[in-house]
Amino acid sequence: MMMHARIHGHDRTTLALIFNHPTSENLEWREVVAFVDRIGTSEEKPDGNWRLSLGGRTRTFPQPPR
């Protein structure tokens, strides 16, 4: 059974910043990870990459430069 997350408030703003083109420079990586943790899972790997899982899909991303 597929569940749908309801996105409100700050999460809605974060999601909009993720999908803006170009991506907003005001978006911090920690905000993305926190958002994913609320609707899926995240895991920092020993090599510095992050594994993010949402809706049964998993992708690995490098942490952006600070």
C-alpha cells in the first residue's frame, strides 16, 4: 500500500527551493537532509556521500561543497 506524505509549512518552502530553477542558493544541505528524514530516510556514508530514500527509491548523492 502506497502512503502519501502531507507537506506543510517549512517543508513546503524547502520543497519549492529544491525544485526552483536554478536551485536557490539559500537552500542548505542540512535542510534537505532534515526534510528527507521527515518523509523518508537518509544515511551519511563513510565516504561523505549521502543515501536518500523516498517512496521505495534510493539514490546516493555527494554532499555539496559548503
